[in-house]
Amino acid sequence: MDLAYVCEWEKWPKSTHCPSVPLACAWSCRNLIAFTTDLRNDDQDLTRLIHILDTEHPWDVHSISSEHSEAITCLEWDQSGSRLLSADANGQIKCWSMADHLANSWESPVGSLVEGDPIVALSWLHNGVKLALHVEKSGASSFGEKFSRVKFSPSLTLFGGKPMEGWIAVTVSGLVTVSLLKPSGQVLTSTESLCRLRGRVALADIAFTGGGNIVVATADGSSASPVQFYKVCVSVVSEKCRIDTEILPSLFMRCTTDLNRKDKFPAITHLKFLARDMSEQVLLCASSQTSSIVECWSLRKEGLPVNNIFQQISPVVGDKQPMILKWRILSATNDLDRVSAVALPKLPISLTNTDLKVASDTQFYPGLGLALAFHDGSVHIVHRLSLQTMAIFYSSTAPRSMDEPAIKRPRTTGPAVHFKAMQLSWTSLALVGIDNHGKLSMLRISPSMGHTLDVNLALRHLLFLLEYCMVTGYDWWDILLHVQPTMVQSLVERLHEEYTRQKAALQQVLSTRILAMKASLCKLSPCTVTLVCDYHAKLFLIAISSTLKSLLRPHILNTPDKSPGDRLTEICAKITDVDIDKVMINLKTEEFVLDMNTLQALQQLLQWVGDFVLYLLASLPNQGAPLRPGHSFLRDGTSLGMLRELMVVIRIWGLLKPSCLPVYTATSDTQDSMSLLFRLLTKLWICCRDEGPTSEPDEALVDECCLLPSQLLIPSLDWLPISDGLVSRLQPKQPLRLHFGKAPTLPSSTTTLQMDGLIRATGQPKIDHLRRLHLGAHPTEECKACTRCGCVTMLKSPNKTTAVKQWEQRWIKNCLCGGLWRRMPLSCP
């Protein structure tokens, strides 16, 4: 493990950010981190704050005044990573969601309340989706073998089997409360006692079973008391939420039954199920003032021995033997320093074949480890079943300058800085910790867990987790932390190989996600940085092609099963004529008739297509020069074919409304620019299309492309801006020191220097990257930017046309690279 960056609060004279007690922290699958602090004013009044930040821009923190009257005890993200639950010591639960799908704008429209009863455990209801990772099959060709859907029932279903959304919480007085979100927006809430004899619940956790039930574990805080387990069933009866509870087998910690340790660890300080969907395994930590012990327990079904007397009366045969559920201890640690925080892995690794005796190549796999933070400032990653130490990190109490590479723990007097709350990322390759000074630390966790792995095995680990993110849709920022520039080319190639092995239907589903993944990888190496522009251009081209084709309507209803867009693709692939008008004659032009206002509204997108074709053809003679943006398109038959189809569509629409055509600056008034570009594009496409053998462009084509700058003004394309994020600057293993609310002056990475020719100079007009509209040098419209690629677009649409709305709806939740949006200040540079 090593430190990637630290982010801390500036000291203000009138108000002080201080860590809340207790401190809550949560990490979403979109790599958003939420944590709590209190803001103390001059009158010593506390404001309970929830801070939400994106791991790529940790300084750009969004602080919410939560309006919780008491300390916030729990934070929980939902499965999509777009909603957050917060609960406090007064029994109030709030559900936060993104306003306008912006990662730095949040609102709380709904919630629930168990007045005066502090919440000690909180969870969203399970939606029934569980994907198991089979590490031992990471070399398999099919994603279906590596990642299998586990049969798992939702906690509650609506009509038709759709999972019902909601949350469940446990209070300090032994109540369980469930709130259900109805499709109408109403909240159904019900509260029930866990058992008839209610007692104090100091610690609790919640897990789910495959049958749709909920298991709650509780402890009163004393290690001399049993850890109790309850089964909770939720149902809706007559429009009301009903809760049924049942007592399950309980357990006493091993350290309390050991005479030598009976009174050594008086308090249970941590109680956690190993995973939300793993109710059979639980982690317990008992502590004294100076030390702790950790135990891992498993619930197993065992045969009940039958007395010989009853055996003679009715012999037990096969499955008829009575069974009982019993907790058995799997492993326990020796005496440790006092544990201050625990973080559990979210990676659902299937342990069917690995259990305690893990296969040699998965022995140090990060998803098998959980994190323990200690009061001496150290963090240990231990195996989640055997509790054997896999990696250790020592924090430093003294601030170190940037040029000191090693991070070692000096022996100092006084209380050590230690993590009060920790969370592992969704791939377990990163760990965030909030310490007792309110400082946030981001740690890398090596896939090899500190053991020497050959390069191929390290690449296989990273590739496997990238594939997992591709299939699930989770953000892969934490994987990029471990990609060295020398790995990029190999990872991109191997990722593409694995992708092409999948079935055509799955390839189509994942086609845009893999392009976004390749783009983010290519940012990390100076050798591949120009490909970033190409991958984003391909994403944009695919989006334009599918949007424009969707506007085409069959002239007669009840037509054959092929849509006008499919017929367009088929005809353009079949007819290799270089004359655009001859290709156009073969199409049913009545299917292309659109409203004039719609055509005019699409002009900016059509202009981009025209400019891009001209740019590509003009750059053909320079293909042997150092790599330039657009280079990969010159050998990409699929993308060239897509551009050729769009040129035909634009030509037909130009007959209906000439003003929607792309505008070219030509040296001759009589020149038909569209025909010229189509002819050259077709010749280039024929050289590399899928059907025929790939060949080099002939000299005549190259000569004609050389003449293009003398016939048409070549546009300077506005490529995507350089993202101001951290990941490409974290490659040297030297931690960055950052401050909340203050954008850092980061050292330029080698990849940034490579893209200097693509960056817009200061004072040049900015552009809306999705609408292709010029915003001016100092935009007056409110804009939003992508947290990953830096793509900028206006918050509000300037056009009300249906076709434009359809285009904008594609990007309402995410950027074209899949990143989240964040609101930009108007004065942004």
C-alpha cells in the first residue's frame, strides 16, 4: 500500500471544520465519496455537514448542510451510486439524490423518522442483482464464465417481480424500521421490535439472504453478552408495510469463553457482516483501552446427533438426519493494537473453490482482503476469512514535503493520527480514510498485495477488474491508479481482444463503454495520448449516427422488419460507387422527409460530420508523420462507413433544406464540395472495409487529398479539453498534498505536454462539446463539465426542437464517456 494523495481543510478564523463523532464515510460505485464533519462557529454551535466529492477532483468538495439535529451516525449509497441515505442520533433518516443529475448539487425530497431513537445500522433494501466474480476463471474467453449472475431474490417485489426500493434501519432501543418508496413518490414506513424482550443495541449490521429475507445482527457493546441475530421479512399488506421478525442462533465471542482472556477485552467495538449479501459470515472485534482481538465466524448447517435409543426406534437414513444452524469460528487474530476502523471489500468474489485454502494466483487478490485501522496510525489488509496479514501501511504523524518519496512511521510521543472511518473502493484497489483531524487520505492497494508478481499476472488482475467494471457499469478510476504508462498499450490491446471474443449482442451493448475505457487508459501514457481524441470522436460519431438514423421513419406503416436506418447501412455497404448521387438514387427518399425546423436545428451536428470528414481526408498524406488526432480513423473501415452513410443522409436533407448543409469555404464557386469529399471518402473506405482485404491508399488518392487544402479551407477541429483531474498526475509514486475548496496548481504530466498542440489558447472562444455551439471566450450561460473527460456543455437547452431534445436526453445523466456531470462556476477559466 502507498499514499496517493491527502486532502485537508484550510484553517479559517471564524469557523472550524472538525471531524464528527461518530464519523461516517461511504464510497459509491461511481467513485463518489461522502463523509461527515461538524462546522463549529464562534458560539460553539455545531452544523452537521455531509461532504460529497469525486475522487478525481477531491478539492472540489460539495458540502451539504444536512439539517440533522444530532450527530450523523450512518451514510449509505444505493446500488446505482446516485442516491445517499443519512441517519442521525435522533432517529431521522434522509434520502439525498442528485439535483439535475449533477454530482455537486443535492436535494433531500424524502425521508423517515423514529423520533428520539438513534440509528445504529442502515441499508438500502436489496434489488436482487448479484454478480459473482470467478477469479479462478479469469483466463476464460466468455464474460459469462468470469462473471455469473447469482440467483438472488429482492427484499420486496412489486407486481411483475420488479424490486421495490426502500431502506431498513436498526435503532439503539432494538427497533427495526423499514421505509418503502412507492412509484408514486410516497413513502410507506413501518416500525417493529426485533424481539419481545427489547434491549439496548450498541452495534448492529444488516445483511440479505438469497431467499429475499433480511438478517440483522446486534450487540449491546459488552463482550460478555451474546451477539444476537434476527431474520426480518418485509411485505406489503393492504397498502401497508408489514415487518415479521424471527430469532436466529446467537453466539458468544471466543475471547470471552477463554479463561485466560475472559476480562481482557470487555467491549465489542465492531460488528460487521463480511458482505451485504453474505449473512452467513460475520466479523467481530472486541477491545480494551489498549488492544483488540478480531474473530471471523461462519453460520453452518450441521447434523444433530441422535441418541442410540431413538436410533433403534427410528433409524436415521440419509437426508432424514435432523439439522441445526450453528455458528462456528473460522479464525481469530492474536492480540492487536486497538482497532479504530474497519473497511470491508465490496467485490463479490466467489469463494466456492478458494475458501480458506486459496489458489496460489489468487492468494493475494485484493478483493479477498479487509482493512483494519489501528490507533497507532497503521492500516493492515487481512484475508477476510483466515485474518492473515496481507499488507501493512504506516501513516506519518508529521507532515512531509512532496520530495520525500518514502512514507514511514516515525516513533513519536503523543497521540498518533489514526483513521476514524475507512472505506474500500468497489474493486478493492483503493482505500479512503478520514482521520481524527478531519483529513482525507487516499491509499492505493496493489493488486499483488505487496508480493512480487510477474508483469503478465499483474496485467491479468487489472484486465479482469476492468472487464468487471465494463460489465457492471461501475466507474474504474481506482483501477487507473495502478496502470503504469508502460502497461497502457498492452492493456488496451488485451481489453479489445477479450471484447471481440464476446457474442455480437453483448459487444453491441458494451461498444461505447469499451471506447470510454480505452480513452481513459490512453490518457496515462505519452505514447497513446493522441488516441484519447480519437476514442472520444468515435463515441461522438456513434451517438450522431444512431440519433440521426432514429429520426428516419418508414413511408408506409407495416413495412418489413428492417428500419430505414438498417436499409441505409445495407445499401451504402453494397453500393461502392464514388458518386454520392448514384448511391442516393437507391434509397427511398420519402423516408428521409423531416420538418424544416428540425433540419435547421441539426445543422451544428451535420457541420461537425462535414468538418470531420474534411479533416480526416486532409490528414491522409501526413499519416506517416508523428501521430495526430484522427490517425486511427484512416484504417477504421467501420467508422469510415458510418461517415459515408451520414454524408448520404446529409445530401438528401440538403435537397429539402439547403441551409442545413455543412458550410465549406471553397476556392471555386462551382465546386460541389460534398461530392468531392464523398468520392475521396469512398475510395479510402474501400481500402479498409471489412469485406475486402486491407490495402494501402493508392498514390492518386493521396495526391487528391494533398490538393484539398488548395480547394477547401481545412477546419481546426475543437478536440476535447485536457481534464484537470488527478489520475494522470499520480503515476510517480509520490503523494500529493491538497486542500479542500482550493484548486491545486498541479505539475504538468508528460501526457499533458504531449497534447499542448490540441489545447485552446487563452481567450479563444469555448465550445459546447455536445451541441457543437460556440459559447464565447467568457460564457454567460451556466455550464456543466464531465468529471472524467472534461467535456463541457450548457445546463439549459437553447433549442426546443424535438430532435434536439432527443439528442440532449442522451446526455442528461452522463457524459458520452460515462462520467458524471458537475456544475461549473460562471467565472471558470
